[in-house]
Amino acid sequence: MITSPYYTQQGHGPYELIDIGSLELEDGGVIDDCHLAVACHGRLNAAKDNAILVPTWYSGTSKIMGEVYIGPGRALDPDRYFIVVVNQIGNGLSTSPHHQADPTRFPRVRIGDDVRAQHSLLLQHFGITQLALVVGGSMGAQQTYEWAVRYPEMVRRVAPIAGTAQNTEHDVMFAETLCEALTTDPAFADGRYAASHEVAAGLKRHAKLWTVMGWSTEFFQQGRHRALGFADMPAFVDQFMTGYFAPMDPNDLLAMAWKWQRGDVARHTGGDLAAALGRIRARTFVMPISHDMFFPPADAERECRLVPGAEFRPIESIDGHLALFGTDPAAMAQIDRHLKELLANPA
């Protein structure tokens, strides 16, 4: 087990750590005493029909979701809805590799395992059988699609933001380079490092790759990194991007990346994506980000056409994929507007 000063209530709380029991995994193996870190906003009404589920993205925790997406007057308004933000397995707060006696033996967890764990949480802990909305960005969007395909009778609305239902080969290779940045650091030692900071060189390379791919060329051409308060590119890389990733646990990041690479709802239908997305009954707004190099709009639009009644609602932002961080107020306003419309429509 690796003790990390990063994954704490002080840094990422408040959240409640809920034991959902034993979780059998799709690729074999089991997580005994699977714990999910859950942050709740608002109150569940008597009918239990005002619940919104928000799964987290790669490297993210419930903290950023609460700060950037949830608040009075927003689409995700805790005065109207009971908003349940669930940290994905492996993100450092929920059960993760660094919690184990031997992190290198942590089992393979898929997107579907996360969603089944969340389903168990909602039923057993809260008694929720209907969701007004499932919304998530990036890997959260992968979980959103999985929810809509796996539990179509339970989900009334879905909004996948900056993510796809089936990961592309191109995106698999993107993620592979991120993994190699960590594993090729000699200090990684096949995952047997004693502390995350020992893998500082690998984590910095990881951060640099995110700098290149997470933002867009236009982001840098138009000086958005300077507008965010950084003197130049080196300062942006060192202070923002490396500062963000450096405290994280490499084995946790790799566990999430493995899931990300293999996200595919067509596993439910023998590889037939159209058949899988055709199962969706929820009212659906597909919301890619215009300059996203991980999940480009063209990929999202192709899938949108396969979802019955889905609407394509792209978000315009040169901040690219990492506009999800809330760096572009105009992009956040667009997301809020679409989510408010989606929630206002009957489903």
C-alpha cells in the first residue's frame, strides 16, 4: 500500500466512502469490499425521481465536478436535484491500486464494472430506481453511454460530453503514449515504486503529452495559456500541467487508462455498435467539444446518428478537451444551456 498525501478529504472532499460489498469483474477477478467515494449535492425528493448521476473522468475527482458544474442557478442545481457524483474505481479516492498491499496485482476494471458498481450503490444505498439524468465528460461520457445502453429502463436523459461510446483505434494510441510516459521511467520499477514522487520524470512526460493533446493548437496560437495567468509555455507546463499530474499515483492513472482504451458499449451486442446504441431509450444530447483532439466531433456525430432521437449539440471552444476543466466560461455557458434544455424536456 502506498500512502499518498494527495488523495485526502482535505484535497478532494467532502465525500463519503461507501462500501458496496464484493464486486465481480467482467474480465475476471473480484474486488472485495469495493468502496466508492461519493459526493452528494441537494436532497432526494419523496418520489426519488430528481436524482442526477455524475461519473468522473480520467484523473478527475468529485471535487472538480462540484466546483465547475454544480451550483444554484446552474443546470445541475442542488436546490432542484439530488446530484450524486461518483468517483470512478481507480481514481485514487474510490478503491484504487495504491490502496492495495501490492498495487501491481490490482485487477483489470472496465467501464462496465464502474457502472455496475454505481448501479448497486444507487439501489442499495439510496433506493434510487430512476435517474433524471446521467451526465459526464470524457471517461465520464464513456460511463454515461454505458449506463444508457446497460440500463435503458432506468435512465431518462443522458448527456455524454467530450466522449464516445466506442473508443477509436486512434484514441487507443493516444492513451498508449500516456501510459508509456509513465512505465518507461526507470523509477516506475514495474509499478513497485515506494512513492509517487519517485516517478516524477514519467509524470512530467505524461503532463507534457496532455499539454500537447488536451488543448488545441489554436489555444496556444491565441495565447489562451497566457490569458490564464502563465507567462509562457514553460511556465504553463511546469506550473499548471505538471503541477496537476505530479502528485498523482502512476498505478492509479494506468488503471484508469486501461479502462479508457477499452471503452466500448458494443461489447453488449457482439461488436455491433448500431445495435448497442439502438437500445438507448433516454432523451440524448451528444455534446463534443469543437477542438477536442481526443474525442473529435466527427467521431461523436457518427455515434449520435445511431442513437434513437439523439440531438447533436457541439460545444464551441478552442480550449479543446480540457475545456472540461472550466477554463472557458463561454463553453461552460453552452454546456449549462444545453443541460437546462435537456432537463426541461419531458423524457
